[in-house]
Amino acid sequence: MKKILLAAAITALMSHSAIALTNQDNLLKKLQVKFPANHIDKVLETPIPGIYEIDSGREVAYTTKDGRFIFLGLIDAKEGKDLTAIRRAELSKVDFGELPLANAIRDIRGNGKRTLAIFSDPDCPYCQKLESEMIGLTDITIYTFQMPIAQLHPGAKRKAISIWCADDQVNAWGDAVGKGANVVDRECQNPIDENLALAAKLSINGTPTLIAPDGRVSSGVMTAKQIEDWLAK
């Protein structure tokens, strides 16, 4: 009798899973047709019956089971948690081990044991402010992926290439971004276009963007203390 009940329970569970999967697949196809300009990766169930999560790169939205109503945030008022922010942070994580570190300017400070990757634009004022904050950081290796945003800073790509082609990339970057020094025009084989493609692949669309060794991503300026605390988490 127990075996029969167990088999029935397993069958019911599998049937429910299949129906849920079918609903999600159908909803995904419906949304992809309705919003062709948006790259929708997947649709997932949420803890709320009839409400589904829409994942699009690093962005999250929600919809009703018929796809009619779409909303952008979900907060658990009882637990006091912003479920959207938590999920967005999960989707934003980057596999640090897969970053092409050879395409970044490597700045080893002290013992260099800690690591940090940054996507930065040499003409970005926020990147310049971050650079001044990071002066005091030590015992860390900083990998700077130059990501010049042409729409905002037309001359940034030319500057990024010149910095990469300098005999001492770390000093060239520090002088240009940290001190505002003029950059001597240089030309050589460089990874700038590869960096821009990588940023697009990772859905990084602004500078500065910091990546911790565990894959967490933070956009915008942080103070040295905030960086230290963030890396220590």
C-alpha cells in the first residue's frame, strides 16, 4: 500500500512539474513574440502563485501567468527583503576565473593577494574619482579593463589605446586617470575592442564597474573603506 501511495505521489509531482514547465515555456514564447526587441532568457516561477519572474540578462521583471500585466519590482514586506534586488545581484555575478585578465592593466600592490577587476573609461569623471579613492589600497592586484564609451567620451578610445601601448601601462593609466596628465599618442595591437565586446556580453553598460573575486558586481564610485568592506564580504 505504501509503495502504491509513494508511486502515486511521485507521479503527481512529475505531472505538476511538467505542467509548470509547459506553462513557463509557453509564457516565455509569448513574451518573446510580444517583446522582440528584448532578449528574454527565461521565465521562472516565484513563491507567489500565478506570478512569474522574467530574466533578461541582468534585469528582472515579473508577469502574470497570461503575460498581460508586467511589473518591475517584488518586495517581501513581511521579511523586509527586496526580492528583485537580491535576484538581480545573483544574475549580475561574473565568473572571475573566466575573465581574460591578459586584456587588463595589472597593478600589483603590496603582496597582491586580494584581487579586484574594474571596467573603466579613461575619460569618465566617476572613474577618475574612484581612482583617487583607490590610491590607499594595498596588498591587492587590480585588473583594469579599459572600456571607453564613445557615445559619452569621443576621444576615450584613442586615449585607452595609447595607455595600453605605453611602456609602463600602470603609470600611464595612473597619470592619465588619477592625475589628469596628457597622454602621448601611441599605436599598437590592443584588446580595447575585445574589452568592449566582453562588457556587452556581461551586460556591463556603465563605468566604473567593479567585480569581486566571488563574482559580485558593483557599479559606481565607492570610497576606499567601502571597497575594503565590500571585498571582505
